[in-house]
Amino acid sequence: MRCSGYCAGLALRWAARNDRPWEMDAMARKMVDCRKVPSDINCTLTIAGTEDELMEAAVAHAVTVHGDEDTPELRQMIASSMEDVEPALA
């Protein structure tokens, strides 16, 4: 099977990043746990990823599930709720 187009681009980006791209710096992964933030629906979702990925996913979750508005205050609250997490736990 040959890899071309999109697949080849992914393979090149993978190889260019690191010889072991699956090994991330432990501090690079962050987590937000909805159980630690008061809510009316007792949400139990935990989201993890890089800081940028986590911010976008957490904002989308807050807007769609909790009915919050995407504001600088919401983003600041999410940023202050982020915790470092071990890659194996995320």
C-alpha cells in the first residue's frame, strides 16, 4: 500500500516533529475537570490536550453544554482551571 497526498503529508509532519512524536513533554499536556467547577448539571467531563487544544475544546464544551458565552472572562476561568497532567493519565 502506498501513501500519497494527505497521508504522505501527515507522515512527513510526524517525522519532522521528532523521532518519537508520541513522547510528549509531561508539562505539555493540560487537563480541565468539570467536576472541579461548580455547575447546575453536575458535569463529570474531563478534557486533556495541549494548552491550545484544551482551550478550544473547553470553550466549545462550556458554550454548547453549559450555555456560557465565549468571553475573555470564560477563557480566563478555563485557563486558571488548567492543570498539568501526565501523558499516561490524559
